Amino acid sequence: MFNARTALRLAAGFSVGLALWFLFSAPYERAVAPAAELLVRLIERPAVTRLEAAGGEFLVNRTDFPPGSPHPGLPAADIHFNFVLLLALFALDRHFARGRHLARMLLALVVLWAVHVVALVFQVQSVYATNLGDWSAAHYGAVARNFWAGGFHFYQIAGRFAAPFAIWWLLGRSEPAPETDQPGPRRKKKRT
């Protein structure tokens, strides 16, 4: 049931999430970039991609780029702002910061981190497949271009909003207590 207390918890969770996001987004980006770099390097031959988190964006460097060439900068907030939404959803439970609820929230944050890593891989591959002109056409076929660009486009349109809800639904949602048919204490039947 959605009431004033629930709305207050949701607003408080959003506010705390937003404050944490502002405080820790730079170190968080430095944790996402190397994991995504590792995955990108696992699927490319030769492994030449370097990802760096700098000033609110992920810089894409390739060792085969000519010296002095521009390096794409990908906005980091587009990938991980949904952290705030996940915290707000967990705050709906009045016990979210205690015991097993806290452990489930921490697990959910790890799962969301993995989603962010995969989203960054799709974004980098999408840039490679579609934004580098002749190089993209020479190294990515139509299926690969559509796969990488479509995957990242899906994340941008729906996935970044759906991921926190799906994670919360699986790990954070509390089932309401079953209601009884009769209010008050149960009466014992008389034995005859």
C-alpha cells in the first residue's frame, strides 16, 4: 500500500542515493572502466582498447589510433545514474538498511555494477561499429553494427530504467504480509 510514509521513504532514498551518486561517481567510474576494458579486450583482436574514467566521461583510447588523433569521450552519467533509482526502490522497505535487507541491497548494487560494465562494453563497441567511418565499415559487418548499436540503444532507451526495477524486483521487494479474513484474535472452538 502506497501511503505518506512510503512516499517519504522513497523521497529519502532518492535523496540519499543522489548524494551518494554525486560523492562517489568518480571513483565508481574508475571501477567500471577497467572491468569494461577487460571485456572489450577479450573480444577484440588484437586487444588494443584502453578505457579511462576522466572528468565524468569514459575516454576510449586505442593503441592503433594515430598519435594526436581525438579519442572519443563517452558520458559516464548516462550509464550509471540509475544507481539513484535502485537506492530509492530499496528505501521503500522500512528495514532496508538492516540485516538481510542490507545484504540484499549490496548484492543488488553489485549486479547493477555488472549491468553498467556490460552497458559500457556495448557503448564502446557501438562507437567502433558505427562512428569511425571507413574503419568501422572495414571492421564491422551489418549484423555486428546492428548488434552493438542496437544493444546500446536498447540500454539507453529502456534498459537503464528497467534494470533497477528488475534488480529490485528480484532482490529487494518485500512480500506484503498475508491478510486474514477476520480481524482480531482467533477464538478457540469449544469442545463438545
